[in-house]
Amino acid sequence: MRADAVRGHLDGLLLAVLEQGPLHGYAIITAVQQRSGGALDLRTGTIYPALNRLERIGLLSSSWDSVGERRRRCYALTDAGRGALADERTAWREFTAAIGSVLNPAASPRPAT
């Protein structure tokens, strides 16, 4: 899948995979890849700046977790993040309905004349 296809939807993808609980960066990348059936392969250079931005604006919180001698930052949704995820889902449904109406006009209800 083209990288530009994800543009504008990255925040929603990140929030959605964190809905089930805290994850570290690599686990977030893996979750997106698995949930998309391998179609989405996000890069660390894309993910970490987005996670930091989402934390800065209060949609995520983070904490350090240790696994053996290795430390990694885990991210979790805040209440504001849960609200933003609900908004993202609503916007996605509206967007896909509008695009679907254009790409598949036979499946769309026709306006009354």
C-alpha cells in the first residue's frame, strides 16, 4: 500500500491499536501490520514523532518499562485519546461513505429529483 494512503489517518491508527492497552513502539508497528493483514508497514521514523506529538497534545501518556536490562517506552490512551479515537472513527465512516458514493455510484442511493 502506498505510504501516502495512510497520510491523515496515522493518528487514528495509532490510537486504535492502543485502545486495548499500553504498547511499546515496536509492538505498535507490529499491531498495525497484523491488523491490516500486512498491508500497512509503518516505519519507526513515522511512528515515534507521531507518538511524541500525540503525547504532547494529551491523547497519550507514556511510561518507561524494563524488560531484562532493556528499557522501552510504553504508550497508553488517555481519556482525551479515547474521545479522539471515537471522533476519528466517526470521521472515517463519513469519509469512506463519501468516497464510496463517488467510486461506486451504483451502490449509492440516488438523490430525489
